[in-house]
Amino acid sequence: MSAQIAWYSQTQFNNYVRHNSMSHDKSSGRMQPYIYYYDKDDNIIQVTEIVNGENRKPNFDDAVCKGPIKKFYKCTNVPINDTN
């Protein structure tokens, strides 16, 4: 089984927020663009995509590899910190 690798792209994040803010019912509170996982050192990191395998990369030029992840932490509609 290949490792699950976390990536973060500001462009991907912005696209998600823009698309969902236009089509989502704000009163439902369902839009949760901030996605967090634990990395291999148990740090909580924000991600925009998880891929299987180290040789795969998202289709965003600004995507930054955050490394292997251990497990999901949470999704939220507000950021939990200022770092990615």
C-alpha cells in the first residue's frame, strides 16, 4: 500500500471557497474549506488534497507537498491557525 501524501495549494483552496460560496446556503453552515490532518510527527497541518503515492502531484502549479499523513483531524469553516 502506498503512503498517503498531503498537499496544499492556495489556488485550489481559493477555487473551492469561491465555488462553494456562490452555491452554498450560508445558513446551513456546511461549507468547511479548512481541512486538517496529522502529519507523521503529529503536527496538525492544513491540506487541500491527499494523494496515494509519492509520485503523484495535484494539478496546481503552486501545490506544496506537506508529506505523509497519519490520520484525519477535522474540517472546519474557520482556520485553526495561521500556518499551512
